[in-house]
Amino acid sequence: MLMAGAVAVLVSTLVSAPAPEPRVLYDGGSFYPRVIRLEHSGPANGTILASITTNFGSQGAGVISASRDGGDTFQQIATIEDPAAANGVGICCAYLYELPSPVGALPAGTVLWAVTVGYQAPDSQRHTRQRLWASPDAGRSWRHLSDIAVAPNQHNTWEPSLVVAADGALVAFYSDETDKAHHDQKLVQVRSTDGITWTDYRNTVVNADWYVRPGMINTIRLPDGSYFMTYEVCNNDLVHLCSAYFRRSTDGWDFGDPNDLGTVIRTADGKYGRHTPTVAWSPGPGSAGTVLVITEMLVQDDGSIAPGNGKTILANDHVGIGPWYEIPAPVPVDGVDNEGCRNFSPHLLPATDGRSVLEVTTNYDGPVCKTYYATGPLTSPGR
């Protein structure tokens, strides 16, 4: 039986225990990590899948890893060597998604991996593709399903993301630079009823100023059935470059006037998240759930680097209404300043009880950009 003093020491030790050190997810050059928890895959439910993009010499590839212990450890289970990403043409910007409901012949639980290929091909040969791959067995085996989009000219398209809309269609969003006569870049969307044929191309976010670049779009479905979208907008605010914005939808297809840039994500004391936002929903710490957004950078109201730069999750307990608050990120990254590795496009996976969150992000190990992961607590101000 523990004495009172021993209990106090034990409690103090537990409270002050340091957060786990980030671990390497993939011991090689890697970029654009994504992480999901399977929820519609029968016996595989609860498995956490993570993806990264990498290169095996001139062959662009994706690597899929799995965790069956809640994100404590990961084991590589598959490699996707896309023939369209061979010969050094470039691979980038992958997205990992589990179908919550059937789409055509694809059953619920099908895991999808969307990726950009071809952006480094010579101008005369470049028609960048958003490629879609499917796995029927919780990420172990993969087949190419379709090309979501093929650029009609040499200008690039980027950063695909996926969501199933309220009508059951699979919606793909991506950044589009191909309309150079009118826009440097815009966000667009298409949809499919079978994952193979894609139709109804339309603008999602666009601006009349040619230089304004919306990009890095991600969308989630909330428990109430509505949809929450985040993205960056560059070149419209020269103090807060590439700030994170959001907008909402009731059906996952109509997100309002594409010419409306949306609502900027900002804390009560004026901090902005900048670059590469991604979004997740957590059952906590808010009593009705919390929207979590993580960005590459965090800046003050005057545009200067904030103390939590590269180390902060922005949270909102009211579905984006009002100011956001800060939560320490599980993988703190020092020296983040808008370059292609440090904390570039981090991703979050909250625990099912809303008390913690798994983060995957990239940082340098010497000259090599690697993916790291760790889990940390989720707490709101005053808790």
C-alpha cells in the first residue's frame, strides 16, 4: 500500500512525464505524409494506415505502413510503384482515404490513394496527372483505378484530396494551374459515381486577381453530416502570406460562391496559420467536438514568426465560428520557414476518445527529409 507522500510523488511524475520523442516513420527520403484509421473494413477496423511519397532512383513511389497498436509502432505493408511516375517525371502530394460507403463496384472499406505524377517532365511532354489507386484489403495490395484529371497543357495540377459527398458520389479536389490566361492557380473539383469516370469539372475557390493562388485543399465530413474544407490562399495578403482559410458545405459538393475566398483561420490574439493546412475532427477536447487544423507555419498579427511556429495545432470548438486556440503539436519542428521539408503538409489523426492526437510530419535528418510521428495530448485553454 502506497503512503500519501508516495502517491503525491507518483502523481507528480505522471503529470510531468515528457511527451514521447518523435519516431521515424520511414527511414529514407519521404514527403507528404498522410494517416487514417480504418472504420469500414471489418476485422481491420482500428488499424492505422500511413502513406508517404518517395523515390527509388528515378521511380516515384508510395509507401504504405500500418499500425495495430494505436500508432505506437508502424510496419511497412505495401509499395506502390506507379508506372506513370517512372523516369524521374516526379511524384507528389498524395492523399489517403477509406470509402465510408460504396462507390460503384467499390465497397465501403476500399482504401484509396490519390497522387500527383508527371510535374517534372519536360514542358513538351508534360501533362500532369492526378492518379487514383485502390486497395481492397486494408492497404496490402493496390491497383490503378483511374486518372482523376490529366492536364490539357504543360501547366501543372497538384494536391488531390477526396471525400464522399452526401449523394454518395466520390468528389476529388485539386489545385489547377492550367488556366494561365486567367489565373495563376485555382482550386477545382470533379466527381465520380464509380471511381473511374470523372465529370462536372467546376471551380471551388478562385480569385479575379491573376496572382492570387488558392491551394492545398482538404475536406472532411463532420459527425453532423456537414463538410469542413481548409486550404491556403497565397498572394492576397502580403503580410500573412498563404494564410489558412476554411469554408463549409451541407452536401460535400456545393461549397458556395467560388469567388468568395472564405474565412481566415485566426486566434484571438491575431496569430495566423500559414501554408499547407490540413484538417481533422476530434471528439475532444471541446464538449461537442473540436476541429483541428495544422499548418506549416504560425505567424503573429504583424507577420513575424510566432513562438509556436512549427509546433502548434489550431483548434476550434464551434465548427470554425469565432477565434481559434493553440494546442502543442506532438512533433515540434524547429526552424520552419516555408521550404519543402520542415513541417511541410503535416497531418493529424485524433484518438477516438478525443484526448490525444497522432501527428505525422517531415523534418531533416542531416540532408535527408524524413517523416516522423508522435502522439500528444489534446487540451483546451483552462483544462
